Amino acid sequence: ILIDVVGELYPSRDGKGVDGKIGFVTKGELPPPMRLLPEQALKSSLGTINRTITNFAIDNFQRGARSKFQEFLLSERTAQ
């Protein structure tokens, strides 16, 4: 299954954070056992997968943003 992250972020109006929209687009073939599930069970399973992907993306963004900000602060201090 392929997962592409799409969207954009920009500085918030108050300058204290970011605003924007981020989502993901997936494409791929279901494993054979999942192909046999009734539609309602498949939707429920996919809902769980979607939440897992969303939480993973949010967690990675937050860790990456903190890390990059720390790098930025260090580079600003050494440039002075």
C-alpha cells in the first residue's frame, strides 16, 4: 500500500504556530484475507488504519518540528 502525504502549512496569523491542512492519499491492493471481509467490517478496519496513519503523521511532524527548531536556535546562537 502506498501512502502519499498531501497539504500545506503556513505560519499562523498570530505567529505562534502553523495553520494549514494535511492529509494522506493511499492506494494499493488489499491482502487476500481482507478481501473476504464484509463491507462494514472492512470499513471499520480501514478506519482503524486511517487513525493509525494520522497519529503517526502527527507524532512525526511534532518531533520533526521540535528537532528542526532546536537546530535553528543552535545555528542562530553560533552565528552571533
